[in-house]
Amino acid sequence: MRVASLVEQAQAAHDRRSALYQTYEDAINKYKATKDLTLFGSNRKKIDTDHKTLSQQIGTIQSKLKAEGADASDKVRCGLVLTGFLTVRENWKKSGHLSGQGKVRGKYFL
């Protein structure tokens, strides 16, 4: 039960961290529309702080999982990496940055 609870906490923190990428993209789009560098700078700092906090939480949870059993910690780490990779890839596809052939601005990606 303890491991399952920690895994759920890690997944929740990862989901919140993944949502920050959309928030960052929204801040960039708002900057492009308004050209307000001060607002963009403050938004970016807040997002960066939130990202750092969530990453630290995930690291703490992984340490607790490692104490419970190394196998669970490795599975969570691999799962979070894969989930994050797929989320970023899907966001790139949706935004048009990633073409069907796997090129991003002329360079091969994914």
C-alpha cells in the first residue's frame, strides 16, 4: 500500500509538472501577442520555480520509493521519463513543430 501511494504521488506531481509546459507555451504566445517582456519574465520565473519545486518533490518521492524497494523506484523513474517524453512529443505534433517524418526545422528529431 505504501508503494502504491508513493507511485500515485509521483504520477500526480509529474502530471502537474507536465501541465507547466502548456503554461509556458501560453506565456510565450501571450508575449508574442503583447510584446510585454516584463510580464513574460515574471511568468517565466514563476513557471521555472514551480517546475523546480515539482522536480524536487518527484526526487523526494523517488528517494522514498528507493527506501521501500529499488525496483519500484526504477519503474517510476522509467515511467515518468517515458510519459514526459510522449507528452512533449504529442505537444510538438499538435503545435506543428514536429512533422510526420520526424523533422523539426530541418533536423531529425524523435
